[in-house]
Amino acid sequence: AFRIVVANYIKNNPSWEAQKIGEDYYAVKEELEKIFDVDSPQKKEHLPLTAFKEIAAKYDIESEEHLLEALHALGISLWYKDMPEFDSIILNPEWISYGVYAIINWVSNQEKHSVSLSDFPKIFQKPVDKNRYPDEKCYRFFANLMEHYELAYLTKNHSQYIIPHLLKEDRPQNLPDFPV
């Protein structure tokens, strides 16, 4: 019964009528999906904003920023507006997940709790990873992304990123008995 009520609410919600997606937005979405075609050997997992702007201009998009926000909200592409140093949109969210897990797992396997940007080439040393995560710009994006999602914190001297999840528990053997 609950499922039917929720489905009817969503189906009959008047706010959906105000949120029409234009053909121009849909055309851009379709083109982005072609760029990230899993079966294509030329597939791209992220796309420079300049290339996105060229696609948007081809379809006469008035507000690129609005379109980027809409695509981000729908999960079609990810755009980190507050990280302008990584001037790209992400077409494959798995690209981010794999990168973050690679960093955390590498640090854990080193039995450490922190990482520096100079460690990233070692983390992504496999040939397949070098192609997916090729450069310093990419490394900085991941460091900033981990900070953004509070998975890592930059030290005061800006040389290391502490990953709290990897810190050892510092719990005393015998806890004192505190009266209530």
C-alpha cells in the first residue's frame, strides 16, 4: 500500500510539469552518452569543460552552467563546480570510486594512515591505471575530492593527507569507571 501511495504521489506531483527537459538538453545528454559508450575503444571517462562547451554550443544551449547542474543532479555526469582546477566533467562515476579506493587501499597496504601527492604515481603505476589517472591534475582532483567528502584531511604543513579511517584506535586497556 505504501509503495502505491508513493508511486501515485510521484506520478501526480504537479512540480514535475514545471521541470520539462528540453530537446537541446536531451541532445547533449545523448552525445555525452556516446562519448562514454562502454563498447567504444575511444570511450572517455571524463571530458574537459572546453569540449563540453563545444557540444553545448552545437545545440544552442543558453546556460551551460544550468545544464551542468541538471546533468549532475540526474547523475548523468558529475561536475564539481567548487573544484575549478579540475576543469572536466566526469562521465563515469566508477572512475572516481576506483580512484578513491585505489588510494585508500594502497595507503592501508603500506600500513600507513596518510598519503602525499608524491605517492600518487606509485598508487597508479599499473599501465591501465596510468592511462586512466595520468597526471598531477588528476591527482590533485582526487586529493581535493577526498577532502570534499571528508575521507581525508590536509595536514597543517600541506604535505600529507590524513585518512582518519586508517588511524589505529587509541583506546586504553582499562577504562575508568565513571559514576553516573
